[in-house]
Amino acid sequence: MNPGTIVRCRNRDWVVLAIRRDSRGNNSRGSNIVLLRPLAGGTDDVVAIHEELAKKVGYSLPEERLCPSVFPHPKPDDVGDATSAHLLWQAARLTLREGAAPFRSLGRISIRPRTYQLVPLLMALRLDPVRLFIADDVGVGKTIEALLVACELLDRAKIQRLAVLCPPYLCDQWAAELEQKFNLEPVVIRSGTISTLERRIPLGKTIYQHFPIQVLSIDWVKTDRNKHQFLQFCPELVIVDEVHGAAEASTSSRAQQERHQLLREVARNSQRHLILLTATPHSGIEEAFRSLLGLLKPEFKQWDIANLTEPQRIELARHFVQRTRKDIEQDWEGAACFPKRITPDETYQLSAPYRDLLDRTYAFCSEIVRTGAALEQPKRRVRYWGALALLRCVMSSPAAAVAALQARLRGEPRPDEQAEYGPFVFESDTDRTDDEAPSPPIEATEATLPESDRRRLRELARLAQDIRTSQQDTKITRCAEIVRNLLDGGFHPIIWCRYVATAEYVGEHLRHCLPADVQVVTITGRIGDDERRVKIDEIDPEKPRVLVATDCLSEGINLQDKFTAVLHYDLPWNPNRLEQREGRVDRYGQTAKQVKAIRFYGRDNPVDGVVIEVLLDKAREIHRALGTHVPVPEESESVMEAVLNALFIRGKRTAGSQLSLDLGVPQIDEFHRRWDRDVERERINRTRFAQRALKPHEVQRELEATDSVLGDPEAVREFGLAAAQRLGLNIRPDRRNPTVFHIATAPQATTALPEPIRQALPQSKSGWWTVSFTSPTPEGAEYLGRNHRFVAALARYLFEEALRTADSLPQPVTTPKIVSRCGVIRTKSVERLTTLLLLRVRYLMEQPDRTPLLSEEVVVLGYEQPLGADGRPAQWLSDGEALRLLDEAKPDENVPLAEKRELVRAALDEIGEWHGGVTSRGYPGEWGEGHPIQQGVRERIAQRAGALEDSHKRIRRAVSLRVRELAVKPQFPPDLLGLLVLQPVVTP
């Protein structure tokens, strides 16, 4: 008994998927475990049978034995029309999960990947072990690219377990992607879930051993308490998201160092598969970038990336891919595949009270920076950070100013000259930015001030409170006006704020001034990850909506399903964060053709003026030239120095006017020169590592080969609509969008449907379910891919319906079959009597020292009867011609039922019995040998196996002897699913 054979057990026929044995030829428990799948079943129906136990039980219960069986033959009475045969072919194809295509995993996933997203998968198939660094732009789908590789490794049995290490706030999103798009069952492992998970594991096992698909908070697992057990039972594949936060740090960031130490231990096992993901691999610090490359191969850490030799470049390019959106659209897709990003600027004018607060704050900050120049370096730095923090708060909102200034009134200020105040002011690339009010640097600054200056701080707090209570904030008034215009234009905006106090203040204002039907949701760092996810899920996509958020949502979170615009209420000081924010809506999967990204700033705001001229305009200029964003050089200290010099040392400002910058400041010039050098380095790297060695037509060829086996989205659409019509399901096209359909789900509309189909339909208050067979899916519609529960239910029901016979059911069949296995039509499409055979073929993919992998495909073969009775052999059609006839041949004349049955009986008699050994016509030997029709089938399936073998070898480029020895062997006989006889119209 081998994988691919058919057996009978428990009064049912099964396909043997695999037999698990140990190295001695037996299962580790002392005998074989056989995995079985019903003839028309799916992955969910697979059962494991203990072969020895089945033998023992079989003495008293014969139905428990595993006995050889054959696929049931069609019968002449089981006759229908051409539509029935076509539906059977589509249903059988869409039920395939162990597809024979080069990309096995595409048979199990619920998305349709773009051509460019298959590039990392092709790279991975040419590596053993897989060590990949995917550094594509923000929003192009790195998660999908990594999980395509993971699923392929799982389906090829190269791995049994995988772990995703990511920041804690991304755990739930990764789990959702794994479950919803890739049909895997992950568990999230972090502080809030560990106790629940431990109650689910058997005695003597760890969570890392028991759960095969894990999503872990990297900050939870990096600690000494958790790290060692994870490393002891680490899965064969580890994916690390936002890996720039785990680079070897030259700073004193303890968390970053701990992350890097963890990954270094993970990578130490040279056989472990490792995939690293980030949109910003290079922070401007060469050593940090090389430390990440060294995780792939230790020697990469020693290479001079700016001066690689050609052999080094070629070797690194096998492991590293970095593409801009421009690369993808020009080189891979040949057309725009991302929304057009519109980037207008909107401004506001400060009210007189707010301008007075600003003038006083700016004068105060300038003075303490100037007088602090004579202090010792630690105290001078404290004053710099305090001044910048105070200005950021005042210009963010009166609420943020009050929150920062009043917090210090609760006690005496405590100076801490060694504290790290950068995260309170500057948005970090490696750690989540603190969105609370920056009271610590302001308190530490106050500790260096005389009492007279402390009184001035208290006066600033009073002014801010007056503005808040008197509603004299023109910034928020102007913001509400812009939001109304966006909503009127059909956009759904995210309002990005720097501080919690500002976000809550803006959210409260918008809830009061916008129409009652507009949903306004506020999310900040004070809300836990689980609650954030719930609040986002609860947003109704059918109603107008506004999200007010801090940067706790700006990295890695998918918001493109519900939002189409962003407004930067507070401009970030790190241009990388600007791109991260905008990337929440401008990313793969966004169905809107346009998204808006609005820079919002005050015309008389010195802070915004400096940030725009020193940082954001420079970043925009780089993006226009290069097609991607380049991180600001090094860390927050260099940015602080540039902004500080522009604001307080060389900037000139009079009351009520915009800051006049002297951009000849040496520190700013040097800052921009370093940035320009990074841009040139990035341009060279992206040219080197955009994977132009792989050609789009090569990738597309493999995708088309997979489509030919599994069915493309158009085939799913045709099947879905035809099956719905056959079953009497009410489905109607959308009047405005031809790619959208509405399916009736109300009880009165589904009463007559079969129970499996009814169960697969969702509940809807409106009684209609909006769907689309196109990906990315239009807003408000659900994507129906080949593995969607509804499509899978349709395909499986029709396939089982075709196979059911009167003697296979406990009760007589009283209802006509919806799909029949045989069909006859009289058509002008043929000139000779033609027979089309619908076959399900199984193959074993064999490699040395590996368990053979079972794969399947549905094949349509056709042959013509020769004219006359001169004994000439049948003429076989090309594969393309057979498929064309199945798809396009239409009946031109009626055929009586009796004649249909006679033609089917003759065809079945002609092809003979379908099991092995001696055939009904007495031909001995292997199946098909010597039999005119069966031998033709055998030859064509053998040719198909050879083509599949070439395809599997081609995508790996024969990187090892094992790949060169790979063989794809067909398992005979194939399953005869059905046949269609095409009778020519006789011309008088």
C-alpha cells in the first residue's frame, strides 16, 4: 500500500495520503499510521488509522480493515448535459488541495498572490536551508510573501512547525493573516495568553512542542525567563517581523540588544530556516545592517556592503530582496497595482490666544537653551530635550500642553541627567514611540531652572487650560473642516496625533461636530492590544468613519480595509514614521484607486516650519527621486541637533510670524550630506537587490502552470455563478460594479438549498451577502477565492453529488442529481464522434531520503473516432483542444435519452474496465498496456508527469543532487471522474 492508492475502510472508499514510519521502516509507536482522505473529501476530513490496530480489530469487525479498492466507474444511466460535465470538472479541480502544480501551497491558501509576491518563494525554493531577508517597501505585502514560503515548506514536508516573532502589538494581526488567508491554526504566545495555553498542553510537553504554528511577542520571549525553553524547542522555521528593531545596537538600548541576542541564538542552528522582514533594513548605521545580514550567514557580517565584489553581490542577492513600489509596477506588474497617493498640504492660522501661548513658549525655550549653553554637558542635553518636548506639546494641542505641564505640579521635579529622553520627543525606528505626555524631560529641565522660570511654566499651563476651556483652538476647528470635506468626498480618514491627550481631545471634538452617523473611534497606547483590535473590528464598513490614533497603530497594522486617507494632525519628526502612517492605508489590498495623505501644519508655527524644511521636504524630495523612503541618518541625537540649531540658534522669528530659517547652519548641512550619502547607498543597493535576475515572464509561467491545475479567479467566478444557478441560489450582479455580486441569504430564499450550502452562507441583517471574485476586493465585499468556505462547500457538494449512486446510499434516491458524471451532446463543434475523459491523476514526487509527496490534478483528455471501420486507432486531441471543447461545445440538436445512454455505454465499453491487472478485453500486464485507449491515456499522463518534473526542477534550478534526482511518478489507474461524448451534427 503506497500513497495515492485507494482503499476501503468503514464502508467507505479513501485515498491514502501518507504512511508515517520511523527510520527502521515502522512508525515510532511500532507500526504504521496511515493518513486517509475520502474520495471527495477535503483536508478537514483526513483521518489517521493505526494499521496494526485496524488489522486486529478487523478479525471481529471486517469493516475496520484496510482493503484495496478502486474508484467507482460511471454508469450509462448516469447521464446529463455538457454543463453538468463542465461543472463536474470545475468542482473536482477546486477540491484539489495536494495540487501537482509547481507551487503546492497555492491549493490551500485563500488569497490570490500577485506575480511579484512569488519572487521570495522562488528564491526560497533554491535555498536549503531557507535564509531570506525580505526588505520590500512599506505596504507591498511582505507578510504574504513570507507566509507563501512558510506554507510551501509545510506542504513539501520540509518543516512541521513554524514560529513568527514580532512586536507584541502585531501578534493578533499575524494570527489573523495565518488563519484567514493561509488556513493555518496559530496560537499567540505572550504574557496575556501563556496561562491559558499551558492548560491546553499534555503533561510533559511545552507550548513550543505542542503547538505547531506559533505567533510570539519577541519582547516576551527574549527575556531570560522564556528564551531558553523557546530555543530548546524552537521550530524549524522562524519568521521575524520588523527585524530592524533587533539589529545589534550601538546605543544603550537594552531591549534591542536582547532581541538581537535571541535571534543570534535562533540563527546559530545552521539547518534552521529563517526569514527576516522589514521595510527599513538600513538605519544609516552600517554595523547594525551587517548584524542583520549576519543572521543569514555569518560571513555576511564581515562584508563591506558598499564595496562588494561581484561574487559577493551574487551570493547576497540569493538571500536578500529589496524592491520599491516603482520597481514592482515597472518591472513586475507592468501597470499600477497600488493606489495613487495624493499628498496635499493643509494649513491653519493660530488664534490670538494660541499665538500668545506659542510666543511665550518659544521665548521661554529659546532662553533656557541659550542660558543652558554654559552648563555641563548632561544638564545642557536635559534642557535641549525639555525645550523640544515643551514646544512639541504646546503645538500639538492645549490638552497635550496641560497634560505635560500639570503633571509636574504633583510633586517636586526630579532631575535625571542619565535618563534617555529621546523617545518622549523623537519617533523611534526600533521601539514603539511613547505617546504619553513628555513630562519626564520637562520635569528634569525644571530641576535646572530658578524659581522665576518655574513660575513662567505654571503661567504657560494656565494659558493652555484657558484655550482649551474657551474653545479658541483654530487648529482643531480647521481639522474638523478638512475631515468633513474628506467624508463628503467619499474618503474615510485616520487622524494621526503624537500624544494621547491630543488624540482624546481631537476625538471628543470630532464626535460633537460631525454628523451623528459618522463613527469616530479613538485608539491610543493606553488601550491594550486586544481592545484595539476589537475596536477596529467593530467599525462598520458600511458607514462613514474616522479613526483618531497615536503612533501605537502606525507600524505594521493593516487598516486599508476601512480607511482611505490620513491627516497628520501632528507632523512626525521622523520622516520614516510619516511613511509608516501613510502605509496603513496605501498598501497592498487597498481597493480605492486614490488615497490621500495630508500634511497639516500652522502657517505661524515655528516647530512645523523647521520639521517641514529640515526633514519632511527633504524626505519627499528623496522619495520622488528614488521611489522609496530612506531613513534619516543614525538616531534621534542627530535629528535633535539639526532641529535644535534650526529652532533656537540660527532661526529668527518675530511674534506672530513664521520662523525664518538660515539653512546654512553647519549641523543641518552635515545632516543633509549624510542623508544624501545614505540615499546614494540605497539607490545602489536597490539596483543590486531588486531581483532582476528573476524575470517576470518566468514567474508568470509558473503561476499559469499552477492555475492550469487549480483554477484561476476567473474559473472560480464561472464555477460559482454556474453552480448557484444550478442549485437555485439567488445571486445578482451589482448595478455599479460588474465585479461585485449579491447573494440572497434570507431564510425564505435558502430553504430549498442543500444543508451543506445553507450552512456555508453567512448571516446578514439585510438578507444579502456582498461578494467578489476579484482580489483585491472592492470595499464592502467579501473575497470568494477557491478556498473560501462557500466555494469549497459548493465544489465539494457537487463533486459528492456526482459520485453518489443508488447502491451507495442507505435509502433509495428520490431526487434527480444536479451533476452527472456522463454527458452527451450533438454539436457542430466536432466533425467526428469525440469522447472527452475527465480524469483525476495522482502523482508521487520522490526524492532520495525523503518521504514521497502525493499530488493530484484533474486532466481532460480527448480522442476522435476514425471515419469508417478500417481499424485505424483513435486520434488523440491536444490538451488545449480537449479543454476548449469541454468549455465551448454547445448542443445544436437534441439527443433522445435512450440514444444518450447507448452512446455512453459504447464509450465505457470502448475504454474498458479501469482497474489494474487483466482488463475486461483480456489485455494482460500493467494498467493500460496494449489497450488502445488506456495505453493512450497512460502515455499522455506519463508525458504530463515529465512536464511536471521539469517544472519542479526548473523552479529550483537543480541546486543539489537531490533536486536533480527528483522524480514525479504517476499512479495508475487514474480516477475516471466522468466523460462527455460529442456527436457531430449530420448534414443532409
